Amino acid sequence: MTVDGTLCAMDKRSLEHIAGRFREAEQRTEILRQELAAAIRQADVDGLAQKDICEATGYTRQQVRRIVLAGNAETAGES
């Protein structure tokens, strides 16, 4: 564990606790990543300029194109 940013002695239980918190954070991150991708696709459908999507998300134009195209491929696969 840390005290004022300084790493203290680490026992197995403490390590398991931190590892568990990390795994939970990874799961939350994946859920948020999917939500953001869906929001980007919706913004594209709604006609929001790619430039504005990039500015709002911090993603490059190429990243936005890939996300939108991946959504189109998923939609095509459902038909």
C-alpha cells in the first residue's frame, strides 16, 4: 500500500486487493470504451462534423473513421 505516495511493505492480501482493484478498473474502462464508441457512431449518424468529434474525444480522424466503420460492419453483419 502507499502512504503519502511512498510504497510500504506489501503482503499477499494487500497485493491481491490492489490487483482486484486494477481488474475492476479494466472492466469499467472497457465498458466506457464501448459507450464512447457508440456515442461516436451516433454523433456520426446525427451529422456531427468529424472535426468536432475529434475535438470532443481527443481521437484522430483515423481513429474516428475506424470506430464508425467498425459500427457499420457490425450493423451489416446483423442484417
